[in-house]
Amino acid sequence: MPMSRAVDRVAARLRIPCYETPTGWKYFGNLLDAGKISICGEESFGTGSNHLRGKDGLWAVLFWHNILAARITSVESLVRSHWREYGRNYYSRHDYEDLDNRVAENVIARLRERAPHLKGQRIGSRDISSSDDFRYVDPVNLSTAEHQGIRIVFSDEARIIYRVSGTTTDQSTLRVYLESCDREPAHRRKRAEGALADLAVAANRIAGLEEMTGRRKPSVIT
């Protein structure tokens, strides 16, 4: 967490167990060792399987080659086939870098206070279906990880996640993750920035980003 929910959608269709963990490779280790998962991945494209306990770029490349050989297709054809069946997930991350720690913490604290009361509110053209401060309970050893990110989910499955990362002595990076799924074939050639523009406005409005950070836009968009 956070990653694209395209993974969840495929796993649900195939009836394969799928776990959303906090950021950190250690959370995958318990699931792999217990045989609950056989593949894992994170937002920075780190990928692994039950034969290892860390990111393995070489293995990931070989794994992709294996898929393409078995399907006898190209990466583009495989991706477009996924879009036809499941819709296209647009995904982006907005980073507010070098924020004073107190500013970043205040943004999250304000969201944490508001989260229980956001359900049912309409933001722009979307209705909020759920909101929470992500709490992970490890299914293997039952340990818990609190305050792993503020999640805002909308009725159309779009979502926004806010979390603080890269904390130093006096500065932090506030990361805002945006994602929506478009099932309309005519819309699948959009650029992510355009497809997620209204969600970016909603993220700013919900968290008061411009007011709280004093910035009109993020430092980096990926």
C-alpha cells in the first residue's frame, strides 16, 4: 500500500488471495514464508516471489519474458487485453518535497481527524464511499502497524491516499496518490494527468493542500 487496485481486481476475478500491506518489504516476508502469497510487488516496481526475500530486477525481467512466451504476445497487446477485460487504471503520485515536518504532520493529523466523517460526502462529481487511517494486521503473526496512510475511496472505485515519507531531522515529503479506473474503451488513450485532473482537485480540496502547505502545486508528479 499504496499500489494500483488493478491487482485487486484481477485477484478477485481469479479468486486468488491478495493482501494490501504497509510500505516495507518486511511485510511481504511473513506472507511469503507462510505460503500465503507467491508473488509480491510495490509501487517502485520492485517485484519478488517466494524464492527470495528482496527486490530482484533480473528475476522480474525473466518473469515477464516467461509470460510473453506463454501467451505468445507483446507487452502492448497484453496490456490492452487487460484494459478490455478489466478497464484501465490511471495512477499518479504527487510529491510535496522538503516540507517542514510540522506542516506534513499537521496535514495528516487534520485528515486523520476528518476521515471518520467523510463517508457520504460528495466531492466534485464523486461520492466518498469510505475513508480510514490504514491499519494493517499481519495475518501470520497478528502484529499490527498503525497509521500507514489516509485512504479516501469513492463510489466509482477511484481513491486518494495521503502519507508522509522520507522524513529527516526537520523535513518530510508528503505523498498524495491518485487512482481511478476507466472502463470506457474510448477513454483509454488519455494521459494520466488529464484523466486524474478532477481527482487532483478533490485531493487538494479534501486536505486543504494549498492552504496547509503554502504551495500551489506539488514538487514532483510521477
